Amino acid sequence: MNNQWMKRTLLAVSIQFAIGSLYAAETAPADIDVSPEVATDQAEAVATDSAGAVSDGAATEAIKAEEATQTEAIAPAKEEVKINKDETKSLAPKAGTQAAEALQKQEGDASQETNLQEVFTSNERQYSLIKKGEISTFYDLDYSYYRDSQINSSIQDGQLYQLRVDEDASHTISNTFTAQYGVRDNLTFTASVPFIAKSDNLKDTTAAGLGDISLGARWEPFPLKAGRLPLILFGSLSTKTGDSPYEINADKDLSTGKGYYSVGVGASTRKYIDPVVLFASVSGNYGLKETDLNQVRGNSGNANGEGGAQTGGQILKEFDPGMTAGFSFGFAYSFNYDVSMTMSYQQSFNMNTTFKYQKPGQTALDEYKAASQSSGMFAIALGVRVSPDTIVNGTVGIGLTEDSPDISLGLSFPLDILGFGKKKKPN
């Protein structure tokens, strides 16, 4: 009887121990990490100690409950990682959005280099060519002002009879119409017709008429190639259609031309360095000799110059203009699509100019060689785009030498806007 009571007591203690262990497992803190392996070992130990009071099925259910708890704890962390990953996407606008469409180049928009080319060639046309079959026309209005002090003296038999210092000022307005035709993509022909108006304060007279018509050509012998500067060769022929300064009354009249034929050649190049274009050129000009002249100079005859040769004057019989060489350089800069600026410097040298005079009562000619002259000019041009295809240029020039105009002003624009032009349509 005692044995049976002891067995019942041991069985009750075992059952209570097992129940207490399960209760402790269920009420354990949630932040304690229990791996599946540890949970399995604990369940098996409990089942063994309780002498079969807890079945294998109960242990399995406890393990599944623990795994579900761990999964629920891990799930929010995974969701948070996914959200953070989505938040680090690229900031570039997707195709089809309004921002992407706004950033794309619209049809008709000019690139920076194209705009520079238009700005540059609109003011410095000798550095560019036009396409085969194209015709372009330009109108240039130029004004120049000369101011000079002249010393008039009369010497006879070694004695000074007259000495006077005259302040001279002359104004010249040139209206030039220029047409260009593209013979080939690398060859352009040009023609210019000027109309000149002059006024001289000292002579108190004016003159107006046709100037010297000129013809020219520009040729690019080598195709454009990366890493090589472009080269354009140009040539010109200037006529003497204007009134010659060697055939008028030099004391009273004004000329509208230079009075002789001349031919010129040169070369130019350019370099685009965003946001500017640099340019430079060299040129040479040779004037053809004029003979059979009969102009009285330094006369003291009547108003028509008659009798000058008999009263101390001399007659100009021949004139040789000599050679003229020059160079120029500068740059063009585009502030934006509508406004641009060009700055340039040019200088020329005139050499070997010769006059031959016949003195009264002599048949032989006296030769007089003029001193070499140098003309330097600094110019600033402002270009304004008045339409998508038209740029108007205004120029201010300042003379830097005695042989240069004191100041010059210019206005240039294409006549294509008036219909005087033809552009080749793209294929």
C-alpha cells in the first residue's frame, strides 16, 4: 500500500513539473531568441522527464508556434529594407515625362557651334563659303571721318611767299551691295557695287556717284578634317569705275574711286573654341600703273587749273600705286542666341608708291617716291538676331595711325529678308 502511494506521488510530481515547464516556455519574454534546434531539444527533454505525459505532437506544435513568431518578427524588417531600396532610385527623369521632354533639343534649336558660325560669318564673310547653288545678298552702310592738318606753302627762288595751316575734315558714306553665289560647295563667287557720297570742309564741296566695282572668289582647297585648321584662299579684282582722284581738279573736286585697277590675293583660317571663334588672315594687293595722265598739281592758275603749268605748277603724268600688304585677327563671342560680339584688329602697309611729274618747259619726267604708309584699325561689332535667319551687325572702328580714318561706323545685314536670295533646299 505504501508502494502504491509512493508511485502515485512521483507521477503527480512529474506531471506538475512538465506542466510548469510548458507554462514557463509560453510566458518567456518575446525578445529572447530561441533557435529551432534549441526548442526541439527542450521539447524532447521535457517529454522524456515527464515520462510520456506530453506527446510528440505537442512538441511539434510548440516548434511551429515558435517559428511563426520568428517569421512575424523578421517580416517588418524585410518590408523596411524593400521600402528603402525603392527610395534610392535614380533622380534622372524617365522617358515620356514632362521634364525629359523639356530637356530634349527641340526642332529648330541651334547648337552652340552653329550659332557661333552664323554670328561669325555674318560679319566676317571672307572666312566662309556658301553651298552650291545658293545665292545670298548683303547691304553694307559705312561712314568714315578724316580730320587732318595741312600745311600750304609757296616757295620761289628760295623765298617763302605763303605759309598757311588748314584744318581739313572729310566725311565719306559708302552704300555697298554684295552678292554671293555658290559655284561649288568649296568655291564661292562674289561681286560688290558701291555708291559713294563725300563731303570736304576745306574744299567746301561734295561729290556722289558710283564707286569701284569689285569681283572676287573664295576657295577652300582641302576638305574639313578633325585636328586641322580650315584654309580658305581668296582673290579679288577691283576696277576703276569711280571718279579717279588723278583725273579731276585736285584743288576743287572730290573722287569716288581710287583711280586704278588692282588685284589681290590672301588666305584666312579660323578656330572654334567654345564659346568663341578665333580668326586670322593675311593678304596682298598690287595696283596697276596708270599712264597718260594730265593732272595739274600745285598750280597757281585760274579756277579751272588752266595756266598752272606755266605759273609754277606741275603736271602728273604717271602714277604707280605699288604694293599693299596687310593682316587681321580677332575673335567672335556669342553671349546668347540673340546677341553676339566681334572684336578685330587690322593693319595694312602701302609701299613703293611712285609719282612722275612734268615740270613747265621740260620734257623729262621727275620721279617722286612717296613714303611708306601704315593704316591700323581696331573694330568692335555687335550682332543682334532679328529673326531666326537674320543677324544685323553694327560696327565701330577707331583709327590707330595717322593714315587711318579717325572713326568709322558700319551697319550690315543680309537682303535675303527682302527676297533677294536663294538657299538650296535640303534633299
